[in-house]
Amino acid sequence: MSEAQRGRLEAIWIKTARRGSMQPVDNADLVADRGLVGNVDQGGRRQVTLLQREAWERALASLGASVDPSRRRANLFVSGLDLADSGDRVVRVGDCRIRIVGETHPCDRMDQAYRGLQKALEADWGGGAYGVVLDDGPIAVGDTVSWSE
């Protein structure tokens, strides 16, 4: 993974209820050790989830499918930043930092979105990553994403 790798925050989704739909927003606030303001998942090790656009598109292409990325149920949709094997790395989103804790494994809900999608997302962290928020602050669609530290 290149330290100089830079990307873009393509979308932000907030889940306001367990198993609820993902609500798109243009901007949001991150709170250290908590997560996204308004998101049902707060605290713990899985405060924010990230999905890489290129990995999502590869999985869909392998199936000949078209599925809205919000169906993956991640909070942040990023492009230009390879999330594979990024455990314990720190990603900067705008002026905020998120420490990647681990890989987000795709669940059977992916096959509800499109048959075979769960398996297609299994390789190379295709299901994304999750992490803990290190800094309070605003983020917005269009913000730069890059590796930090």
C-alpha cells in the first residue's frame, strides 16, 4: 500500500435504527471513541464502516450485477484508497482520523441484494473495513481520504 495513496469520500450513510435503511447525507460529524453522530452503532470497535468503491465495482462486475452501494450498509464509501490488509492503519477523512481495526465480512444480506454477492465480496477485504474514530470533526462528501501516520 502506498503511503502517498489518496482518494475521495464518495458517499456517507447513516443507519438510524438496527437493521434500518441507510440514509444518505452530504456531511456528518465524527466523535472520537463514539462514531458518526446519529448512527445507531456507537462506541465499541466498530464505530465506522468503510467500503472501497473499486472493490465494490469489481465484485459487481464479476456477477454482471448492478446494485446500489448503500445495500452494503457501510457508513463511508471511498475511492482511490486500497483497504485490503489495512488493519491497524489510520485513514484520514478530511481533517479526521479513523484507525482501521479489521475487515468487515460480508453477511447473507448481500445475497438478499443480489445472489452471489456475499461470496464475490469475500476476497481482499471486498466487504470493507471497520474502525474507531480518533478525532472529533465534520466530514463531507468530496473530502480527501488518505493514509496517515
